[in-house]
Amino acid sequence: MAAQVNIVEVRSKLADTINRVAYGGERVVLERRGQGVAALVSMEDLELIEALEDEADVRAALKARREKGEVPLSAIKARLGMK
């Protein structure tokens, strides 16, 4: 479970909060008016998130390749206003 910290509190304890994330492996949800607005995660967690996103992109691309029908490059360029 991620620690939830108000943004005002984080401002006064930024270095401590960063150390908790970087060295303690904590995840910190930044809140404004009781609502989560952002999160601080370790570089290790960020790398995992990005790897999962890359994996999802590959799966989507493979699925798209299996679908029938093609769109010519010229049609894509025309749609984007390219020559």
C-alpha cells in the first residue's frame, strides 16, 4: 500500500520523502484536497512500469498485424496532412 501524503506536507519534507522512495522502496501518493494527484515511485518501479507498457505495446502491435485489412502509407500521410 502506498503512503498518502498531502502536497503541503511534502513541500516541507521533500528530501525525506525522496529518501523514503529511493532507499526505502516506498510508494508515495501525493494528495491535494484528499484526492491523489500524482505518485512518487522508485526508479526500479518506474522501470517495471515502462517494461509493462512496452510489453502491452508489443502485444497490441502483434494483434494489429493479425487483423485483416491494410491502410496504405499514402492514405495515412494524407490523413496527417503529409506529402
